[in-house]
Amino acid sequence: MGTHGRGRLAAWAVYLMLSLAVDAVISTVGPPVALAGLAPVTGLMASAVGALTIVLASAHARSAMALTYTGVAVTAVAKTYAWLRITAGAGPVPIQALVVCGHLIAAVGVVRWLRVQGLARRQVVRPVLAVVVGVLAVGIACWWLGRQYMGVAHGDHLAVTVRLGIDSALLVWVTQVSTVVARQNRTFALLRLGLVLMIAADAILEYGSFTDSAVHPLHRTVAAAGFALFGAAALHPDVTRGAASSTDARAAAPYRFIEIATVCLSVAVAPALRPAPGEIQSVVRVLVAVGLFCAILYRSDRALRAVERREAEERHAATHDGLTGLPNRVGLYESFTSGADVSLLFVEIDNLKMVNDGHGRRVGDEMIAAAAQRITSLVGDRGAAFRYADDEFVISTGAGLEAARELARAVVDALGRPLDSSCGAITLSASVGIAHRADPADLDDLIQEADSAMYRAKADGGGRCAVFDDCMRSDALRELELAGALRQAVEQRSFELHYQPIVHTDTDRVVAFEALLRWRHQGALRSPADFMEMAESSGLIIEMGQWVLDSAVAVIADLWRADPTCRIAVSINVSARQLGDAGFADGVAAALAAHRVPSAALWIELTETALISDVDATTAVLRRVSDLGVRVCLDDFGVGYSALSHLSTFPIDVVKIDKSFVIPAARDHGPDGEKKRVVMAAIQSISSTLGLDTVAEGVEDAAVHGLVAEIGCTYSQGWFHGRPQPREVAFRTLLGDESSTAPSASG
């Protein structure tokens, strides 16, 4: 505790001891007139202390404290005015209406205070309804029965009953907050004790109204002690502190019921202490009514607890995952505290999809549950684990970066060991990304950083962990800028198509051009390697691909119209995302029809990765395209999967042999070069047998071209025949100036 906190604690202690000492002295030896001023003066002291404390309170709690101590001040002023009148010999005055108003103002302040502490509206309102109705009902019944059967006509009894109801509601409210969200805050404990004393004072006053007993000195002493505790609550250092801990709202239920029942019985006890002669039956009626009400109250409280229990269960279901029992994404966001030192671990199971595809979703769920158990046991009391998505978990820990690294490595090792399932032991692997900040202001940023680090670990081979650092942050910012610029480029159609010729090996005649996408960005011409992955992940590839298709077909249409004997085709590259688009085949047909170009003028190229992403759907799309008469080319054959079965499974017309075979086969005269030549010859032989044409890529000089012709490849493509060039340059060089004068097209 700092110097300021110790000073406030000392002031609080001095105030409390002085108040209680003054109360004790005046109550013991003071004259009646001084005793009558005991409670008012103490109330004014508490109000003054509360006013001074309001200045030191936090901004969000200041209005609540102002209302609370304004109510205390109104009550104290009313009692002080009455005391001064008595002291001056002017006689008593009716102040009960003003006192009730003071209690109501204090009640509004306490409600605002509790809402500031974090209680939901239902937690503030529901527990009090039974109290207010119950106390007022029993009190009014006792007052009426007293007037009818016992001859009691004390005019202040109804006002005292109303005050009892308000004080009881305040007591239940303070009980709710002190047992739910601020169990360690001593301010609320002092308020609670002060309210108990105020209720006791009103009960003593009510007893006096029924029995005509001289109990006013005791009433004033108890009320003064209650006021003193209100001042002590305002002066205590905890008044500036928010909620320190939280627990289930059901924890307040036993306290609430005991307090409600005690207050209700205290309202009814006075008529029973002084029954009028011959009116024992009336007293019995009163007590029976009170007993019945308490029974109803007990049942109502049980029903309230049942409702709270159901709401707690629904809340738990909304914030927890049903399969693993871990908190879910909602629970993660609710538990996050901004400004606290935190490390976040983003865990993804690498090969869960293979388990789902091979063994079914049920076994996959078993793996997720088993993985969650291992993660939970590893985390222990070092943090909290959450299930973020299907195969993703998040671990939050307040440990430092090195401790987070050790925990991440332990998670990778634990999930790399076999897990038991109904199909036997299954081995998984996991990639973990780590993000650490000393004062994170936003959870989404922290999750994004940990997710980026996880993808870095996955890109490095998976089954490992990576820490988000400044380099990743720079890369992430560049990717974000790139994504924005790429989207703008798509909207503005600021791309170019460069064309590279594909030449018939026997005749050296150009038979087609491959349209290669280029993006002029920040003064540089970027190839697809710089932006295609971003286009795929963002979905922009669909719109970009449609523009490439339309632009390339338009260029070939211009050439065919300029020279009716022209039979040159254009070849465009198609991604897996485009093949997954249900409207791709229709888009191809629409482009050919719009530009009045025969389908033979269009080739489409796709890699084997695109083929196997969804075999059934891809086969259906390619058959529709092939039925149009468009030629389908399998690009980069010889690398990647390179399954020979693909040549017969899919409607392939042309096989493009990757340059990683072509160039070494011509230039390397050792054993490795010989192997490359054998592979090229085998691919050519199989393709020829299946009736497929072949294109040798990477033909950079005459030696490579000679080898390609010797092996028997149908076509060749590479710098030897021409680099990728803008349309005007490519067509002028290879077709002559006459062809280059064809009408221009977009692209």
C-alpha cells in the first residue's frame, strides 16, 4: 500500500474510533437533549466525509456516491431540523416524508453503485422485488391490524414501515454486490453493517409505536452508529477500488433469504409483544399471516434460485464448448483483461482433416477431446485453455515469453504422442504460434499475431512453434497493404497480360500464346508469384480470372477477325479456386460466345494441385469445359504429385513437361542429366500412347530445343522462342506488322 493509501486508512480508523467513542459517551452520560441530537450530528458528519470522498472517487463511480450520500444528508438534515426545534422548545415537527425521500435517494445511489460494480440489471432488480413487496405487505397489515384490534394509532408507524422496506432493499442490494462481485471490498461490508443497524433502529422505533415504550434513546444510539458506519465506508481506501473478485450469483441466495426473513419478522414482532386484552386471536392471525408470507417467500426464493441456476447453465453453455468442456471463443473474449501482461498461444492440429476423412467425424471429435485434455493438463494453473474453432485452441497465460515458449514446446510434444480412439491409437501433430505483449489493448490484434506465427510454424513443416516478432509484424503490414492495393487493382482493372509463344517443334510455327498476368504496382511489374497467393486466399482470384479470360479471348478474337486464316490459340492459367466456382464453365462459354471465337481458340492450364483439391467436382467442371471444345492442359507435369492416373482420369489434352526436367536434360551430360532425359522420354511416350500432345517448358536455347525435338515433344515454349511481352510487341515480332495492326482489345 502506498503513502496515500496508508494515510487514507489512518484517517478512516481515526474517524471510526472517534464516531463510536462520541456515540458511546453521549449514549451513556449525555443529557436527553444531547442524546436526541446524536443521530443527526453523526449523519451530518458521515455526509461531509462522503462529500470529501466523492472528489477522490473514480469518474464512473462519482455520480453513484453523490446520490448515496445525498440521501444520507437529506435524512440527517431532516433529523437535525427536528432536533433543533426540540432544543428551542418549539415542539416536534413531522419529518417522516423527508426522511423517506432521503432513503429513496440513497437507494437510487446504491443501485447505480452496484451497476458500476458490474452487476447486471436482473441481478439488481429481481432479489429486491420480494423484499419491498413483502416488507410493505406485512408492515401495512400489522399497522392496519394494530389500529383495528389493538387501538394503536401512532401516525408514524406506516412511514417507519416504508423506511424499513427501503432499508431492507438496500441491504439486499449491498449483500448481492458484496457476495457476487466485490467480496474483498471492505467498503461494502461497512455499508452492509450500517444498513443492518439502520434497520434495527427503525424496528426499535416501530416497537415503540406499538408499545408506547420509551425506547427512543436506544433507537437514536443505534441509528447514530449506522450513520457512523456510512461515513466509515466513504472514508475507507477500498471505496476507490472496483470489484476484486467474482463468484456465482447463487452464493448470495442464503444471505438474501436470511436477511429478508429477519426483516419481515421484525416488522411483525411488535404487535405480538403487546396484545390488547381479549385480542389474542388477532395476534395469532398476524403471526399466522407472517408465517404464511415467510413460507411463500421461501418458495419464491427457491424459484428465483432455480431461474438463476438455469440462466447460469445457459450462460455456461454459451461460453463453453460442449465437446471438450473448455471455454469457447466467447469465453475467451469475456476473460480478456486489457493492459495485463499476457502471452497467447494459438494451437492448430495439423492433420485432423486426414483423421476426419479417413475415420469419420466421430473419431475426429474423439481426437479433439483427447487433445483438449492434454492441453488442459499441461496448462494447469499457469493460464487458461480455450477451444477457438474446429481444430484450433488458444492458451492464455500471464507467464513471460520464455515460459510461453516452454509451454508451446510441451504442447507440441504432447500432441505429437499417440492418442487413443475407438479406432486405435492415432498420432497427430500440432503447430503453435506465440504472441506476447506487455499491455495488449485489443484481443483481436493479439489473436491475429499468434495466428500469423502459427502459420509460420506450419509453413516451416508443422509440428513446431514460432514466436511472432517484428519481422512477422512487418510482413503482416506489407501483406495488409498488398491486399488493399490488390483489391483496388481488381476494381480498377489495372492489370496487364503478357504473351509468350508456344511453338510447334517440327515447323517452328506459333500455335498459341500463353497469357501471363502482370501487375504494375509501385512502379514495378509484378509477376503472379508476388500476389497470387493473396488473390487465392482473399477470393479475388475469381474476379481476376474472369478478367483474364475475357481479355485473352478478346485479343484472339481480334486476331482471327483481322486474318481469317489465323488459327492461333490463347492459353490461360486456371486456379483451384476458379475450378471450385460453380459458374466457371458457364463463364468460359459466355466469353467465347460474346467474342464469337471458336472453342478451339482457347486452352486452359491447371496444375495437379488444382486437380486433386476436389476430384469429383473438378472432373465435372473439366468435362463441361472439354465438351465445349476447349483444350485442357496439365501444367508443370513431373513435379508435385505427378500421378500418371491423372492422365486417364481427367479430360486432359496437353501435358506440359516442367522445365526442371527439360533444362538439366539438355545441359547436364552426367548421370543426373541422363535420368532427366529418360523421364522426359517416358512422359512423351505415355502421352503419345494416350493421344495427348506435349509441351516442353524452359526451352532457352538451340541445344534445349534440339533435345526437345529429338525426344518428340509436340510443342516447345521458352525464351528461345520469345519472352513474355505485351500484346503489341509479342504479336509484331512473331506474326509481322500486318497482324499487329489488328483492332486493340482490353488487356
